[in-house]
Amino acid sequence: MEVVLPRRLVLTRADLADAADMAKHSRVTFESEAVADMARLTVTDDELNADMMGKIANGWPRVLPSLKSFLEMGKPLRTWA
């Protein structure tokens, strides 16, 4: 894990069943930067194998709008309901 507050957070992730197999871990990087009076958040999920690509294909498109809603209005979307 790498933390550079408030600009960068890097972590690894894997399914619980794959926790011991480093070949099945991916790296997620969150980077923020000021843009005028707003903020830009860039999320990069890399070091993925083909199996992981299929698993995240439906995940990030659901998670990121919910995160945006939470940051702007204090309430996440009900994306998993």
C-alpha cells in the first residue's frame, strides 16, 4: 500500500479465495488533483489477468457513480440493491 495524502492511494486487491495467490492480485490507484474549483479523481485498476478483467467489468461502472453521489450529496446510490 502507498499513501500520499491527500493526492494518492495505491492498494492491492483480490477475491478472498485468491488472497494467497499474488498472481491473482490487482493494483488500484486513486489519484486526486485540483481542477479550478473542482477535483478530479482518477481510478486505475491494473496488473489484471483475464479472469479479473471479467470480474471488474461490471464493478467499477457501478461503484464510481455511487462514490460520486456519496461525495457530492452524502448518500451512495443503491447500485447493489
